[in-house]
Amino acid sequence: MKAGRQSWKFNDVYLLETATAVGPLESQGPLKDDFDVMFDEPYCGQKSWEQAESQLMRSAITKVIEKAKIQENEISVAFAGDLVNQIVPTHYTFRETNIPFFGIYGACSTSMESLMLSALMVDSDNAKIALAATSSHNSSAERQYRNPTEYGGPKPETAQYTVTGSGVALVSHKKTKIRIESATAGIIVDAAQNNPNDMGAAMAPAAAHTIKQHFVDLGVDPSYYDLILTGDLASCGSPIVVDILKQEGYDISEQHNDCGKLVFSPDQPVFAGGSGCGCCAVVTYGHIKKLLEQQSLKRVLVVATGALLNPLIVQQKETIPCIAHAVALCSAD
């Protein structure tokens, strides 16, 4: 059901199951016990970074089907994407399936974009089970947007470390411990930033806009949620989104945290923190799902943030438009 200008409320839509697959650095981080598949080397047994990224998503899809105890042909539709040109790792993953497929691109907001679209399809009874998936790989992303890791160039402290990981969710009407309550689609916001090594500052205004619109559309305030979780603003962008919303009359300082700060330890070599499509996906579908199932958290608003850039835009010094999509998850009674 439409709610306000940019949001929807869902009736009896649930997370059927989730699965995550991560690389070696993530496997050594503070959330290591919450991931399903962990690779001990960055190539994930493949010959290239891009093939490794496909392997991450392939592993997560295989695991989520196994955990849900369903067959692949029971999945009505899939929404998935990644960061690489023409979302090739995702296409190469789904060419091995027979699942009806929509390739999507929301940069690092793809996790919640795909989950929102899956929830809309199930809520409207146009899908029995919908699959939402995304992935990123540190080396494929660095080659795409900045310099290959082999280049060894220095980075500023505002830079972030792209998570090597994939997160997959299945959505259905079948009642589970986690309900998808509502969602808010973001609009593109350009904060006039053009530094690809400071994505947190670029994405924070888009996150703030979506969070405020969610409050307005749903008629709630920050206290409604136990946790308001942004995707990958990390240590640089997190205080900015809090400050922007304070100026708008919403204080989220007590509820806010960020996946980019949670996925790695402070002593890991990740600069300002984590980023990438996989960042929000593996934290939400691993760690946050676990806390919701345990009812340590009752209501969580997950706001995945994406910087909509490509290599050409970076070279031309264009400003970087950003977007944020939000999905509200709650412990089912």
C-alpha cells in the first residue's frame, strides 16, 4: 500500500531466509560469526577479481536456497546488481540459473533497492518468492573506480575499503521471525562533491533526505526504531547525516549506526571504514538478521546509500549524484 510520496507499507511480507558470503578481511572482522560462507583468499578460487565476485554471489545464492529448503524453480523472480560495468558479475552468476531476472543498479544502495522491489512483487502477489542479491569485491571496485590494488597508490583517511562480499535475501508471504514492514525509495541528491575518495560526505545528504521522507510518509519519528542503520557512510559520513537531520528537526544520534563502521575492526587497514554493495548486504543479512531473530532489536530502518558514479565521471571531475533506499525490518510477533 502506498504511504505518502515515496513510501510503501507491506502486508504480511517476510524475510524467508538470507545468506552471506565474504572474503578474507571480512572473515577476520568483528562480525565473522554472523557470515555463512567465508573465503580465505581474495580470488575465491577463481582466475580474476570479477570472477571472484561472481563466485561470492553464486555461493550466497546456493546457501540461501539450501537454508530455506526450497528448489530454485520455486523462486518467481530475482532482482540483483553490483558495481562493475554493466553489472557483469551478476549477469555471469544468473546465467547459471533459470530464475526470471531483473538486473538493477543503485551502486551501494542496491541491497535495499533489490529488497524493496522484491517486497513490492510479493506484496502485490506477483511473486510467490522473490530473491534480492548484490555483491562487491574490493579489487574489482578499485580497478573500476580508482586504481588497481597492485598500483599501491596512497589514499587519504577519508577513503573507504570496498567490502568483498555478497548478501542474498528471499522474500515471501510465509511467516518467519522477521517482517518487512515498509520501504522508502530515495531521490537522487547531488551534494556537489567530486572526490571518489570521500564517498561518505557525498552520500550523507541523500541518506538524510530519504530518512526524513520516511519519517514524514510513515508518520513516525526516530524513537520508533531501535536502530537506524546507514549502508556505508563510515566514520566520515555518519556524523554528517546526524547533523543534517538535526537541522531538519530529527535527532537520530541515539539510534544511528553504519554498516561501514560495523563490518571491520578499527585496527584493520580500511581507512574510514567499509563501503560497496556488499557492505550493507552482508551486515544486514548476517548480523542484523541475527539480532532481529533474537529480538535484541525489534525495529530497524536500513538505509543503503549509493554514489552514482563511473570512471569517466571521475576523470572529468564531475560532481557525484547519490541516492539512498530504506527498508524497515521488524521482529515478527
